[in-house]
Amino acid sequence: MATEILMPALSPTMEEGTLARWLKKEGDTVASGDIIAEIETDKATMEFEAVDEGVLGKILIAEGTEGVKVNTPIAVMLEEGEDASAIETASNPAAPAKAEAPAEAPKAAATPAAAAPAPAAPAKDGKRIFASPLARRIAAQKGLDLATIAGSGPKGRIVKADVEGATAAPKAEAAPAKAEAPVAKAAPAGPSADAVIKMYEGRAFEEVKLDGMRKTIAARLSEAKQTIPHFYLRRDIKLDALLKFRSQLNKQLEGRGIKLSVNDFIIKAVAQALQAVPDANAVWAGDRVLKLKPSDVAVAVAIEGGLFTPVLKDADMKSLSALSTEMKDLAKRARDRKLAPHEYQGGSFAISNLGMFGIDNFDAIVNPPHAGILAVGGGVKKPVVNAEGEIEVATVMSVTMSVDHRVIDGALGADLLKIIVENLENPMTMLA
């Protein structure tokens, strides 16, 4: 039976992508797990693996096509011995099924329903179940509930072999649908492109086409600013002890080729603070809050045309040198757009450091579902009053913590920022 290969959702937020390159051509034999295409998401170029074996019968979407919606048919896979007529049936559900020789088992029922596209994969516990189109067709024909089947394909995807030997079981009754909360009307998006262009009629300008990353950043951060009730907490941090301690450590680590940055200490300080104030180590999940056990800290990395926020998982349990090495690797692959989705998704808290660009202080936008983000400015020498009441010169770094008030209240946020400051002003305690 010819089956359609659909544009995959390579990340939970992916809605469309660019079919960058086909690695197989029409007529090529494909095995499960073969890389058949490269697809550009809003964040990276990723390889697309085949989940079923067969022959690539027809390519429906050409290389370089942008804006291909998820679940759009991009090619047709043929089974062994099938010819081009099967492609017509797969791509045109209304086409009559080809008559089979009596000696062969029928490959499809002669009803229009059998020729229709495979049903969409259901959801289990709120999460999408990934299954190949052929596996979904077989499951539908046998009356199987995909939620009860364990997938053996890449990343747990359900494939043909998983459903062929499965026995039908009664499907669990769907839970009554919850009443949906009223949805607020979208805020005005501002003047149209034509209206703006008309304003600048007669003036020289260049139109810059938005790529997928810039569109996603615009949409997500506009939504975040409009829907997340932000509040801001600010502190100044004396860095002199940290800079001295960092210099000593770097001399000792020089032989290992490791050079710690101030940002490495900030990551460690935030990670330990999330453990010290566990109620702040949480994310907003629509109608509930998820309190996380590990300290997974996201760090903003600027790249050409946008930014990534790779996540350092279990950051509180890693040494400064390990965090430094991992951060450098993630940042390099982020700039090359080689990060996998699991490397930049998740986390409960983020860090955005613009100190190296000469910025003293700024306010960052919370990146959902995170509950907060720490905006870090550069260290600047300033006159300060010390514990003895005397004026001295110190290196001071200004930070602003943007917080989602649905998750973290003022006092809780203040506790979290207090621990971050204490960790950075007394850096040796982070090694205890």
C-alpha cells in the first residue's frame, strides 16, 4: 500500500519548515532509519529519518520549498512490487482502488474510507503519539488503540512492525471535555505592511524577508509580553571577590585548557539558588504550575538573525569547569545551528548576559514556560560604601530579574535573587 510521507514536527513548537534538501531520489530503496531529507526548522537544520521501509515513489515537495506546514504530504512511499498507479490512489483518496488478482490478499478495501488518509495520531496524557502513516492505517483497520502500543521506531515512533502483531483491545472512553476558559481577544497587531510602506514612500529602504527564526521570535515574545504578568527585581552585585577567585582558578586550570568566565559563575549561582528556593524552580503549564526537581538553566546565545537558549541540565550538580566546557560547546553549535531540539527546550529559568556588549543594565522578557529570566549587565567600577562605612572603589554588576507573577510572587522572587547575589559575592561557597 502506497503511503504518504508527511512533513514532520521536529519540535513541539514547529508549525512549518523548509524542505532544504532531499537525500534520496525517486526510485531509491529506503530502509527504516535511513536519512531521506534535511529540513530547516525555525531553529536548526535537522535530518529526517524514514520510519518504514519501501521505495521512494514520488517526491511531492521540491527542495528549497519554504513554509511547508507540518503534516503536509511531501512524498509517497511504495511497498515492494507496487507501481506508479498506487501513487495516484495515495495522493487522491477519491480515486478508485486498483483491482487485485484473486490469488493475492487484498491490499486495501474497495470502500472510499479505506483509501482515505490515515487518521491523525491521538494524544496520550496530553502528549502527541508519534506513528508512521502506514502504522496508523493498519491500526485503524484493526481497531487498535495507538495509546496502548509501545513504539520501536526512532524516538519511540510507532511503526508497521509494532501494529502488525498487536491485538485489538477496547479503547478507553474519552474523558469529558473540560470547559475552555474564555480566550482574550488578540491585541491589535499594528499597521499593515502596506500602510507602513506608504509612510516611507519616496524614501530609500530595503525590505528584509523574515526567516522562520525571526517570525518565531516575534510571535513568541509578543505573546509573552502581552500574556505574562511581568514584574522586575533589581540588585547590584559586588564582583571583586569573584574576579579574584576566578583569576586564581584560571591559573590552576590553565594546563587543562579551561578558562572560566563570569557567566559560568552566574549559571552556577542561579542553579544553586533554584535548589535553595525550590518553590521558584517552577514553570507555568496553562492551568497548573510544574515544580521541577533538577536545576535546568537556559542561557541566551546570540546568533546571526536571532538567538538560541540552550539548556544546561542539572547545572547545580556540575563543576564550574564542566559547566564552562558544556556552555562553550552549546554556544558553538548554536551559532552553527546544529543544536537538537532537546538541547534548547525546557529549563525553568533563563540567563541573558549583555555585559560583554557594554550594557550596564536592561530588562529581559520571560521566555515561556519559564518563570523568570536574569538580565545581566557588565561589571563597572563604582564608589561604594563598605561595611565600615568608608567609601571605596568596587566592581559592581547590575542585574534585573524578570518574573512571571503567576508562578513567583514578590517575596519568593526576592528570596531567589538574594541567594543568587550571596553566591556571586561569596563564590567559594558554591564549591562547598
